[in-house]
Amino acid sequence: MRTPTLFAFLTLVTSTFAGNWPAWRGPAADGTTPETDLPLKFSATEGVKWKIELPERGNSTPIVWGQKIFLTQNVGTKRTLMCLDRKDGKTLWQAGPEWTEKEVTHGTNPYCSASAATDGERVVAWFGSAGLWCWSPDGKEQWHVDLGAQSHIWGWAASPVLHGDLCILNFGPGDPSFIVAVDKRTGKEAWRFNVPEPVVKEGPGGGKGFTGSWNTGFVAKVGTREEFLVGLPGAVFSLDPKTGKELWHCNGLNALSYADPLVGEGAIAGFGGYGGFSVGVKPGGSGDITTSHRLWQEKKNPQRIGSNVVLGKHAWLTGEPGVIQCIEIATGKELWKERMATPAGRANTWSSLVRSGDRIYAVTQNSDVVVFKASPEKYEQLAVNPMGDGLTNSSLAVSDGQLFLRTHKHLWCIGK
């Protein structure tokens, strides 16, 4: 008898969102788009509608709603949300707080690495120690919340999640770390979940390890209930998005987690970072389900920073060295592993994958956009598109047949 199919039916997916890319990982918060007419082959001189110069480096991903693009950007001592005209990339407005106090980060992770989120009525952005901010689409401040100082040797990056009447944020990776939900209309706190200490804190091969979660998390309908799924230090957690109460957790990750979990046919997968562990979890259960529901654990993985994509019972995983893996999500079995082929010969990547039908888009740190087939049989590269624009750690945004690529120098609009 065939096991019933389990899909992440995310509540952001409605007809209202057609053509929009309202959050870091798109309308379904899982890196997938219903659009299948995206550009396949392009370059810095072909297939580009426009590009604009950005004031400073940045790792965040643009979001798109209608004719407006929203991009978080550090500008001197100002944490900024920029609103751009989709037609030509011109700035319509920008706003944000001045922040002159010292804030720890890493050279590879500039300030304002968290992407914005919008539901068309408001735009929310998190600026670390400078707080959580909300504006109307035309730039009028609605509210802001001081959540306290955020400090970690590698900085912060989790993006806000809009769900129902709430805005949910993984306030980490520094100490204290917590997940907080506020009323998206007022900023009033609705609930808070304190991130527990991980069971295992050792780094790869033993010894002292770092701790922290850069997961954004997302809301999925798993079975009959909605769950906020997030990778935290040492474990995958499921929370009730309305109350913040823990539904379950499964141990088995290491104490660092960058990539968001995945929901596929028969399993939820969670990923550790820095060469850390990954796990597969049977949906359902309550409390500590490590013994009862953990389907598999893989301890030998590449460094994972970008998030992954799924189609049915298969998942495609990205690793910092530029190696793509395809696995069975319910068993963890590796079906194939291949390094992306690029002109420079290096395909290192921090970006998250985007799936459009049976095509998957990946962005290398050299700003090459690689397209390969979503096949469990073998790695089949369909195109490599060298943009020649230097470093990028951002992910693609997709809207109405166009791709939006942010590098450390420019924002590109690719397509008609």
C-alpha cells in the first residue's frame, strides 16, 4: 500500500500571491515557484532588463510585490529598507534606523543580511540589535520593536515570517536566543519560545564547537495541523505558530544550523552546518520524538549554508563547496552527488536553491547562475550563466518570469 503523500502546504500560498515573491524563499517559503517560464540562458550582456549599483555589500535577498522591490541594505551607520521601482530599479523610498553602537559580525556577513517580508499591506525587516521594523508599502512607519542586543561572532541573518496575524522571528544566533511572534499590525508581542541548550555542542571531529541558528523557519501544514518548523542548535523543532508552544523536537543536528528544514513525502529533514549532521524525521508525534520518529541521521556532510528544495520523495541539497546531492528524503539515501560545472572551475555557494517545475536554479559565489534538472537519476546541468559581477551570497527572487539577483555590487533584473 502506498504511503500517503506529505507535502508542505504553506499558508502563504494563495491566489493573492500570484507573481509575487513576498519573502526570502518565495510564496511557499520553501524555494519553489509555480512559474515555469523563467529564463534558462542569459549573461551579463544578454537577457538583462536592468541593473543598478548598490551602496554597500549585502547578503540579503530582494522580495517582490507587484511593481515594488524591497531590499535590506546597510548604508553607513543606517540599517535601511530600500523600495525600488520594478520597471527600472530606481529608488522610490528608503527608511531605517541609525545605529552607531558596536555590533559584532563577520566580514563575510555584512549588516542587514536578513531579507524583508511583505503581505502587500506592510513590509517587515529585522535589523539585529537595531530592532524589528514595519512600514507601509509607501514607506510610512507602522511600528518598531526593540528586542534587545544580538551578538554573535558570525552575525545574524534570520528573516521575519508573516503568518496570519503574526510576524514570527528567530532572534538568534547570539545569547539570548528565542523565537518571538508579534502582532503584525501593532508589533505587540504574542508569544516567545526560549531556545534550549543543545544536547551536543562539539564541533566536527570533537572539541569545542560554536552554537547558533541562522534558520528563518516556516509554517507548513503537516497532516491536519500547522507547524512552525525550524532548525535550532542540536535539533529540529516544531512549534504551534499560534501559541509558540513546542509540538515536538528531534535531536541529531550539531549545534550550528543554517539551512531551513524541508518537508517532503513521508519525512521532514533538518540540516546542521559547518560539516554537521542531518536528520530525517517521521511527521507527527509530540515532545521528544528522537527515539520514536527519527528515520535517519547522516554525520558526514559538507558545510551547508544555503537551503534546499524538495519534489515528492526526493530532495536536492546544496553545499558550500558547490556540490549538489540528491537524496531520498524518507531514508537519507544518497542517489547521486556532483559538483556544478562553471567557467572559473569553482562553484562555491552560500545561496539557497530555487525550484521551477523540473528545473533547479543555483547561484555560485562567483555570481554564476547554474540551472540543472530536478532528476533523481543523475546530475544534468542545463545551463551555466556567468554574470561576472564578483561575489554574491544571496539567493534568487522570482516574479512574473523575471529573476532578481543581488550581488555585492549590483541588483540585476533578468528577463523580459
